[in-house]
Amino acid sequence: MNNASIAQLCEDIAVFLELKDDNPFRIRAYLNAARNIRGLPEDIAAIASRGELTKIPGIGADLKLKVEEFLSSGSLKFHKVLLDKTPRVLVEMLKIQGMGPKTANLIYKKYRPKSLADLEKLVLAHKLRKLPGIREKTEQNILETLNFLKQHRERTLLSKALPLSRQVILELKKLPQVDQIAYAGSLRRMQETVRDIDILVTSKNPTPIMKAFVGLGGVQKVLAHGETKSSVISREGIQIDLRVVSPDSFGAALLYFTGSKAHNIKLRTMAKKKGLKINEYGLFKEGSERRIAGKTEEEIYRALGLDWISPELREDYGEVEASAKHRLPCLVERADIRGDFHTHSNWSDGLHKIEEMVEAARKRKLSYMVLTDHSQSLKVANGLSRKRILAQIATIKKLNRKFKDFTLLAGSEVDILQDGSLDFDDDILKRLDFVIASVHTGFKQSKAQITKRILRAMENKHVHAIGHPTGRLLGEREAYEVDLEQIFKAAEETNTALEINSQPTRLDLNDVHARQARDVGVALVVDTDSHAMDQFENLEYGIATARRAWCEAKNILNCLTLNELQKRIAK
DNA sequence: GCCGTTTTCGGCCCGACTGTTTTCAGTCG
């Protein structure tokens, strides 16, 4: 797909323009275009070939030409010129907390540092405080952020940020001044990674709350400590922002801090057209102090003629328009999920016994589970030989007699070998209730090779689903170069489901891909890929991804009852 | 650079905090 590359180019251009002190609205236009291109439901090349580029929001006459230039030549002159003109170190400097284009340029013009290391030397030699507007405090902040950047460069996984935010909320709830409290931001939208944690409190007496917050045990550094807004860095290196508002503003503040920015801008623009103004305190008539709405999110959406929109959808990817027409999807919920198709036991690389895994699944209110230990060639995971899988099938049959309101199904996470053949022959596969086929080797194959390989696996009538279809590991490994459009088409034709793997480092398919699959009618499965009892909890992240992909229960195969499922998977 | 039911030019979301200034620019979300 070209989408990610072009979006990145636009984002780069925005940074270069910012450093040039260019028109801020022009900069925003590039960022807006980048965001919309990233979220496109298909390859932008296909849209270009239909001559529909300017139908993409944020793409006008100029960006149309730039996109076409990239599609035909593989590069963009405008980008290249800016790249050549912009010193690398300036881009690096923008990553420093509190350092914007003005300050970065000021320092650069005077001292011409070549790297962040050079900048650090300047700070230590107290050179910067000779510049206008920079004194001791600014130097100190730069130094601290430089040290911080050395340690933490990545965004934080949802699975790390969510428990931390819940912990902070638990702590703050102990304060008598705290009324309502909730986390907001990208965390509430359940993005796979987050940059920081936003927490919102209502109170009539914020001062003691702020004091307690910046003094929490896990706080490493206080970035800001104000009357209504404070920011800290936690011991784990995650920034946490706390805002306190009055109860009358809770909904408005929640809406504002949940974002996304693009969603908020859309709402504010809508409000403005109606002669209204939205800020974090409420919805107002333009030029008036009287609050029309603000206590709850629902009342603000309603005042704009909209249905309430789930946070997971708030990306300005069509949710506002759908809401205006009262056509928002009825998103899948945890309670809709009845089974798990992807689990491991200590027969292969899992930690716990089959019975223990069943117990854990049952505790989470699931009514069936497929045991999918690895297949024979995956030696590192103690994959099951032909003999052992036959023994496991027999064991499962025996165990099942003991369960009352739970069904354990026999399955396999069968490896898709380098040539697309499967790691068990059909004679084994046909004895299994559910087969999930996955790629675990040969990630470096060419796009054509790996796509062909997966397509071949999908054509096997015993394969019910493809596990973690792109193979990415967040922060560790890029996805392999599979052509997803072909995979989606084949999934539909061969009646093969695609997985949304709930492991927090996988979330594969991701939200954008899952939505593309959903849009073309591909069935999805939300699996935990549990290798231990506690990993069933990860279902929360898989469901969040499905919700971000606009999925309803009918799009998800494991929302079916066992009976419905068995009818459905008879290929 | 985009956009249009006040439209093809003149707008473009809105407010808090910091650090350095004595009234505010720069930065952030």
C-alpha cells in the first residue's frame, strides 16, 4: 500500500514547513491530508486510477498533483527540496518537550549544533542563556528532556498505559475532593499505543487534588503544576496529564480530552456553523456566557443533532456523518464474545494445562474454546507431531465428557510453510474442529511470494481462519509485505475468516486493516492467542481493535453460539 | 493548502501553563 508512505511524506513536509515558520494553516492542511490518507479504506493508487483523489477530504488540486507525482515516480520533489534544506538536528530538536520551531531556530541560528549531543554540550556550557527568552530554567528543562529522550523513544503500549491509568485513578479516588474521575485521550479511544495518559476530574476544590497528584509515589518529574492542569512523568516514563473542571463541564471536558483532535475540530466547526461554540467547559451560544450543554457528552452531541459516538470511533473517519444520519454501527461488546478460537496449552509453548486453560476461559464467561497448539515443524514452540496431535484429539474428547456448560474443540495453529503448503496433511486437518493457519517463518519473503503463500493456505478447505495475518509485533517487528487486498478478496471467496489477534503487541489485523476487511464483507475472529491463563484478559484489546474497526457482533465469528458456528464453518 | 446552503476569497478550534517578562510569546494538547 502507498497510503502509509504518502501520509509519512505529508507529515515530514508539515514538520519542515513548521521549522520554516510557514503559514500554520498550510501546515495543518498537510497534517490533515496525512491523517485522511492513512485512514483510507483502500490503496490510494486505486482511488487515483479512478480519478477520485480530490474526493478524499483534505486533498485539493495541489495535493492531488503531489500524490500523482509520488505514485508515478516513487518520490516527491517538494519533499526532497525541503529535506535537503532542513538541518536534521532541527527536526530532532522539536522532540524536546517545550522546544518548538521558534526556540529551535533561535538556537540553531546562533550556534549551529550538528546533533542533540552538540546541543547538550551547549547547555552544559551555559551558552543558551545568552539568547533572548532563555534563562536557567529553560536550560535545565532541555537537559532533563534530553536525558529522558535517551531512555524513552517509543510510544507506550495500550496494555501498559491502561493498567497504569487505572492505578492512578484508584489513588486519586481516595481524595475527598474528587467527584467524578475518568481517563480520556487516546487511551479512552483505545489506540494500540498512546503517547500519554489524560485523566479528568470534577471538583469544586481542585488545589488539594493537584497537590496530591504531583506528589504521587510513582511520579518521576513534574512538568507543570497549575490550578486546573498539571502534568507529570511517571516512573515508567509515561506522561500523565490531569485536568480538573467543575461538574457542569464534565461532559465537555471529557469530549475535549478524549479527542481525537480531528474529531473535535469537526464538532467545533459544526457548532460554529450553527452559531455555537464548543470549548472544554461546554457548548455556548457564540458571544454568550450561558452554557447550553456540558454536563454530559450525550447532551453536547444531541445539541449538535448527533447521536453519542463511542470513543473508539472518534477519529473523523466518517463517524460524525454516520451519527448525523443516525447510522452509527452497534459496536461489538465483550459480552457478545462466546468463544475463543486461538489458545495454547503446555502441550506446545503454553504455560498451563488444558484443564487450566478451560477453567480460565470459563471464568471469563466463554462457552467454548478451540485448543490450537502449534504444529510439528515449529520446533521452538514444541509443536505437536502427527502422533501427539492425534493423542491430543483423543484427550480433548475425553475431557469434554467432564464439562457441563462448556465445549472444548480440537484445533491447531498449523504453520503455513514457505511454499504455502500446510504443516499437517489433510488427513489430520479433517479430524480437527477448527484450523487456524499462521505464518511463523520466512518473514522476509517478497510481497508476491508471501501473498501467494497465504492465498494457497486459504484455498485449503480445512483452514477456517488465518492467524495474525500481517505478522507485525509492535515496537519489535514490521509486518511482512503481504498484499492485504488480495487476501481480503480470497477470504471472502474461500469463506476463510481473518483474525484480530488480541495480544497487545500484535493487535493483528490492526484497526485500519480490520475495517477494510469488514467493509468488503470478510468475517473476522477476535482471539486471545492465550499462552497462559491470565492472557484471556487480553480479549479487551482485541475487542477494542474490532470496535475501532466499526465491527458489530455480526462481523465477528466468535459471537456465534456453538451451534451457529458449526453450521457456519462447514466449508 | 483546503474549502464553500453567509462561498472562489478569506477564513481556518480553543484555551492553559511556563518562563521570561512587566504584558506576553511560545508551546502544548
